[in-house]
Amino acid sequence: MKRVAAVLAVGIAISLAVGTRAAAAQSPDGEALYRQHCRTCHGAKGTPTQRMVGLYPTLKTLADSALLAGLSVDSIVAILKKGAGKDMKSFSEKMTPDQMAAVAQFVKTLGSGAARQP
């Protein structure tokens, strides 16, 4: 009986550990999503290249803390959902709401200099 209880306890502990890792793995990585969807235009650290600014004159510098101070995470998500102007299309078909929220959280770090270096 003690052996069955021990095996059961180990099984439960393993299930909990795997479940915790699986939940963490499912959390969207805003930085990785930013690199995948936003970096080409807005730059790796939130500053677009001169080439991109030449192609899209209204392109925003996301590393500008003054710009980001006026935008909440919800506002950034709304921009991702709807697009901005004629050049930035909606990302609602490319990212889930949770992914957009993760990107928005990451974008907020760009203006503070808290974003991780590549």
C-alpha cells in the first residue's frame, strides 16, 4: 500500500511539473513576436532604418518614450488589431489577441530601454 501511495505521489508531482511548464510554454513571447512581425519596419530596438522611413514617412519610432508614454497597452493592441494609416495593415489575422497583448507589453519596454539586447 505504501508503494502505491509513493508511486501515486510521484505521478502527481510529475503531472504538476509538466502542467506548469506547458502553461508557461503557452504564454506568448512578445519579444519573439515583435521580431517576427514588427522588426522589419520598426527596427530591432524600435528605431526604423532610414530605408524604412524613406518608404513609409509616417512610420513611428517605437523607442520614443514620449510616444509610448501616451499609449497604453490596450491602445497598442487596438493599433495592432485595426492597423494604422494606409501602410500598417491589421495583424488580427496573423496574431491572436493574447499574442498582440504580449507584443504590446514588449513595445512598451522599447521606450524605457528595458528591452533585451540581441
